[in-house]
Amino acid sequence: MALVGLREAFAQHVRDGQTLALQGFTHLIPFAAGHEIIRQGRRDLHLVRMTPDIVYDQMIGAGCARALTFSWGGNPGVGSLHRLRDAVEHGWPQPLAITEHSHAGMAAAYTAGASRLPFGLLRGYVGTDLPHVNDGIRGVTCPYTGEVLATVPALRPDVTMLHAQKADARGNVLLRGIVGAQKEASLAADALLVTVEEIVDELDAPMNALVLPHWVVTAVACVPGGAWPSYAQGCYPRDNAFYQAWDDVSRDRGSFTSWLGRHVHGTADHGSFLRSLKAPPVAAEAER
């Protein structure tokens, strides 16, 4: 495990054509990671995420992605992801292949990948149309009961990226608050890159917190505010105004391209990005 800068970590471990999972659930969404991928001009990516939201809308609109595997996609509490829709419906900036699952299906697929099993198993998809549009959803007959159960192919990202509250000098990572599929997506990947709010001497993990041990972590970068505009429990709140404003910014290709050029391509790092948008001071420290 290495403590490195965000730019260095991504230059070393993220390449064109890979399968990437930027995972977070409601909070700790790795926006700084997504923006660095855009800045470094990565292309032909297969993006995987349970509940893709604004960060994937930005990456898709920037031309990073060729495919998306997901369960539910939208701007939470606001509406559609316009850049995602434009790519699927009109092929702009390039065509996007989509593979849709239920949340339970994605969780089973990540768990299978983490367990090094070829597929995940669940009771699900009964009475839905998803098996008709996703030929990866199949079934097996239980050898004990004769029941037919749904199966989904394992998800094994080349790289999973997370944001977390803390890491220690050895690279152990602490996540507090709502945890979705972060653990499973981390253990399923060949490499795990984590941005954190701070590096500490001791994690002092509270009861029921999630700690990812250093031997599963490839690299850690200290990026304060790295989840903004989503929230990081105990650090800063969700910026609801940004999510609402994104609907207008992303609806038009021209306004989106202008926003991307000014705030992502036009900034050197995440600290500069936050300052360019006058993010709340709690999340607007320069990268350390």
C-alpha cells in the first residue's frame, strides 16, 4: 500500500479500457476520483456502479465511457441524468452500452466477485422485464429443493475507487455511516484506490464502522472534500443546491461542456475544483 498523490495514483493504476467501479452509497461518493479520470483523459472505460448519479453523468459526458453496468440511474431527488440519456439515446459524445440490474442483483454480483465465484445467486427478477433486456440474468435449479433461482455474472472490476473519512499511515481505511456495496466492490477488484479526508496515527474505529485492512488497499491519497457535493458523515453535509443546479447545467451539451472545461479540465486538482465552485469552507481545503 502506498500513500501518494491523487494524480500519481491514477496515472499508475488507471488505464484506458479498464472496468472501473466508483462506489459509494448516498454519501462518500468519490467525486475527486471521477474528476481526476476526466482530467487524465481516460477513454473506453466500462463503468460499474450501484446507483450511478452525477459523477458518472460527468464522466459519460466527458467521453470516458463505452459501457455502463448499473442498478437505477438518476440525479437523486431531482430527475434524469441528461448526459447519460444523451449517450444512450443519441450516441453523444459517443455510444454507451448499458447493462441494467436490480440493486439486489448488483449486490449479488459484487459479492460473487469478492468471493471469487463465477456468479451470484438470488431470489429476484421474478415478474420484471429485466431478464428480457439483460441476457446475463439467467437461472439455476437448486439441487436440494428444485427451486429455480436467478443468477448474475460476478463483477470483478480492474479498479475500485472509494472515498472514506480516514486512513492511517499503514493504509488501513475507515468508513463511517451508510455503507452500501463498498466492501464487496473493494474485495472484488484487482486494485483498490481510496481518497480520504485525513491521514491519522490511529483510526479509533467506533463500533459497527467498516475498516478495510491495508493489505487490500493499493493506494491512498489524502483529498479533503473528496466526496463533495455528496456528503461525508462527520465531515460535511450534502450540497443539495449543487444537485438541483446540475439539472440545468447538464441538460444542454453546450452548458455542460462549458462547465466541464472551467471546473474540471480547467482546474489542476480537487482543491482547485472546490475553490472554483466556491464550495463550503469545510470542504474547500487544498489537497494535502
